[in-house]
Amino acid sequence: MWADALTKFGNAAGAVVVFVAVLLLIFFAAGRASGRVSKPLAVTIFLGPALLLLAVGLVVPAIRTITLSFYNDDSTKFLGGNNYTWAFTSSGEQQILLNTLLWIIVAPVVTTVLGLVLALLVDRLRHQGLYKAFIFMPMAISFVGASIIWKFVYNYRDPSQPQIGLLSQICLWLGWHNPPNWILSHPLNNFLLMVIMVWVQTGFAMVVLSAAIKAIPDEITEAAVLDGARGWRLFQYVTIPMIRNTLVVVLTTVMITTLKLFDIIRTMTGGNFGTQVLANEMYSQSFTEFNTGRGSALAVILFVAVLPLVGYNIVQLRRERATR
Amino acid sequence: MSEETVEVAPGAEAPVVPAGGQAGAKAVRRAFSSPIASFLVIALTVVWTIPTLGLLATSLRPEKDVAQTGWWTFFAHPGITLANYHDVLFNGGFGVSNGLMPYLVNSLAITVPATIFPLALASMAAYALAWVRFKGSDIIFFVIFALQVVPLQMALVPLLQLYSGGAHIGSVTIFPSLGLGGTYAPVWISHTMFALPLAVFLLHNFIAQLPNDLIEAARVDGASHFRVFRSIVLPLATPALASFAIFQFLWVWNDLLVALTFAGGTPEVAPLTVRLAQLSGSFGDHWEILTAGAFISIIIPLAVFFSLQRYFVRGLLAGSVKG
């Protein structure tokens, strides 16, 4: 086993060494060139690899996916918009789109509200760094790891037996003698899975919103306080309007993550029990059912859904950089 | 170089706090000051931490205890063992021959090159776009910037077809099948491709702000672009490179989708996340093993998080729209 590990690390290290050596060699050789060729040569060497990889890895595949979405399962017969009709009208797919819609509304809103509440409250406490670190910590964990953590919380056993799932045990302690088999109960299971997303993302929302609140200029808050604004009114008429853009950015960012959500569903339920969502269905259609046409159509739908959100987000971020 | 330029995150008013805002922020917060507020924060922190604590406690309990009692009884009747970790790493314990060890090795062997490759290529591209003035550089930068909107789901199927079958137009092969199946190469290359738009964008923002005098002076003294890049730009861009490296390392380490698509599920190439997702589906009742396995997979990100929190938060905020 150790020999196997050594070979693998050797391969990885070898790849890195060869990569760096080739780069240095090219740099050395091309650095000697002078005169009129030196600039085009530099541009080609610096920019060429990235552009080539982007073309081969993103641009061409994206165009090809759009093409494939109009063909049948093995890409031999043109179907027109049939795959899209299927995606929007078959009852199974409608359920999936409905689930996805539910996800992108509930999870981002809950995350942002919790993040805002924490951002407002946490900075006044002693040891605030500690609280922030623990709430931010799930951001470091993979969705797969987070799913296993929560799958254990949702573990179900017959109520007559000793429980090992925390949620069931809490229900029993609180006097509910018949808690359901959480993961199998539709539609409750969708919300239980959303808890995982909220758990992971709230730290992100808290940190970003906390920074935005700290950045509100003193004069504005002081003027409002002199005018008699206190408590809730100060929050409603000063804080919220001042951080509106950041709130929208946090909301859309979590929405984007939610739309592309794949790992949680894959690990928790595999898309069964009425919990399937768009990104996981796209994977299942493409690589389990081997229906390239339908899988591609779902990928395009995902792309079109994400497009305005990402577009808004990166334009917003760029503008904020510019004004800073 | 000021603190402000160290900041690479375009994250919304990211965590570097402008000095002026403190008093005003205090006024807002005073308005929310009450024992109830403190209680709420502490309660939420506890709720946020308990699930992970349960995972850790379970992974340290003997198999028999895990199956019979809840992990919360562990603190009343402690019985610590590392046997689960030994089992999950080396024996498997599922009736599967090997444990997680090969997958742990794969995770490392995938993640390190998949971090270094895009870092090098993106910093080169960012330098060319920022400092080698040529016609069309603005358009190229905008196109790379705009590619951030393409979700990687759009590329999976064609890319997999390319790796396994090559590319053909009619009967003409324009790109041969490379026979890379069963190696790390497809995973490394795919992660590199998907990382580039964000990496070029972030590093360009930083590299373009380096002092003009420094680079011009070196150029006038006759240093080639390659020399300027290696001796001036890379050392000065270290904070940005570090932030992106940490972000990319964790992104690849935690990734499931790319690995599942391009590595498959074999012990030769699949990383930990892929194996854990499989185990969670098929061996859901061996909690002592599953929790130990999950803890092994999250211990590295947690270590990075607690030791490099500053870079970590920045990197994550910067990359929050990736994918």
C-alpha cells in the first residue's frame, strides 16, 4: 500500500516538476529573443496556454452542449426542442424544477436573514472572534462532509429503541413519541436538506454583511441618531438602505450556489424520496441514464437560470471595486 | 504596499474594515444591545457546532457503543478509541478490501497539481494582460472575465467525450484520443480549465495595481518580460497568489462533481469525497466508520481554516461566485 502511495505521489510531484521545468525552459529560451519578435512571442507564451485551455475546456464544450441539447440520447437524431419540452412538461421533471425553485427561494433568504441578524449582534460581544470562527467553520467543510454530519443528525430508529440520531432524540425528550423517518418524509426532507445549505453558508453571509455594516459612514448614523432615530427605526431607515447592495449580492451568491447544488443531494438521498434538484438530475441524465440530449438540455436550463444572477453579481463587484 | 492592495477579494465591501466606520456601527449595534441578543448569538454558535462535535465524538467511540447509544452519552461514559480511524484507513471494514488510504492519497495527488497548474498559468496570463501592451488585450480580458458565468455543468459531457474519444469533424480526427483514462491527468486538466476565469480575473486585479515605476524601470534596464515576471511580479503578488492558492486548494479538495465525472469511482484515481459519497449511500449504518472517514476528509480544510483564517476568508469571499 505504501508503495502504491509512493508511486501516486511520485506521479503528482513528477507532473508538477515537469510542468515548472518546461515553463522555466521556455522562459529562458524566449527571454533571449530580442527585437520585433520579442513582444508577440511574450504575449503568445504568457497568454497562449490559458486561452487554449479556456477554448478547449469551456467555450467549445459549452457550444457543443447547446448543440447536443437538440439531439437524442446518443446524439444521432435531431429532435428540435423536444428535450426542452420534456424538461418543462413531464411530471417527474416538473417536480424537480419545483424543488429547485423552492430551494433557491428558501435557502438563500433564510441564510441572508440569519447572516444579517448575526452580523448585527455578534460584534458587540466579548470573544466575538470565537463565535464568528465557529459559525464560519462549516464553510471549510465539503458539502459531502457536511451531508454526512447531518445525515447522522437525521438518523432514524424505531422509537422503542435507544436513539443515535440527535434530532429524533430531541423530539423524544420534548415528548413527541413518534418522530417520523426524517429523510423519507416528503416534503419535509427537502427542508431538512436545506438546513445543511443554510448551516454551511450563514457564516459567509455574516462575515460579508458585518463588513458592510462597519463600512457605513459615521456621519450618516450620527445624523440619524440626532434626528431621533433609535433601535428598529435606525435599522429600518439607515442600516438596511446603506447595505442594500451587499444584501442583494449575498442573496444572489447563495442563490447561485444553491442552483448548482449537487453534492448534498447526491450524498444524502441520491435524488430519491422526492428531493431531486436540477443539477443532480442533469448529472443523472448524462452519466447514469446516458441520455446526452436530455442531460445537455438540463445543463442549458441551469446556465440560463444562473446567467442573470452571476451577471448581476460580477458587474456589482466590479463597480464596488471601481468606487473604492 | 498598503493593506488595501493586499486585499484581493472583490467580495462585497470585503472584510478589510475602513477605519472611519466604527462609531457609527457602534450606534447601530447599541440599538440591538440586550442580554437576549447575547443569548441568541451564543445559542446559535452552540447549535452550529453541535453537529460537528457529534461527528467527532462518534468517530472516537468503540463500535459497540456507537450502535447502541447516542453520542451524547459519550460524555457521561467516555471510552475513547482510535480503532475506527485505523479500520477506516487500512481495513475498510465494509467487506471492501482496502480502506480509505488510497483515496486519501488520491485527494492529495489531485489537489496539489490542480492548485499549482492554474496558479502558474493564470498569473502568466494576468501579467500579459496587465503589463504587455498589445492590441485586443482589453477584449481578451473581458472575454475571460465573462466566462465566469458558464457553469461547469455546461462542459462536463463534451469534455468527457473529448478525453475518451478525441475530437472529430466528420471522419477527420483533429484531436486524438489520449488514453488518459485511469490517470489523474483528466482531473488535473479539468480543474485547471475551470479555475482559469476566476484566477485570471483576481490576479489581474492585483497585478495591474503593482507600481508602474518598478516594472518600467526594469524594462528600461533591459529585463525581458519573462525576467520581470519572475523576479518582480511573482514576489510582489505573493499575497494574491496565496489567497487564490488556498481557495483553489480547498475547492478541489472539497469538490465532488468534477472528480466524480472525470475520475470515476476507482481506488486508483477517485478522491475521498467520491468514496465518502458512495459509502454514505451504501453503508449508511456503519456510523463509527463513516464518521471517522468524514472527519479525515474535513480535518485538512479545518486545519487550513484555523491556521490561515485571514487568507482563507479572503479567498473564499473572492471565489464565492465560482463554478
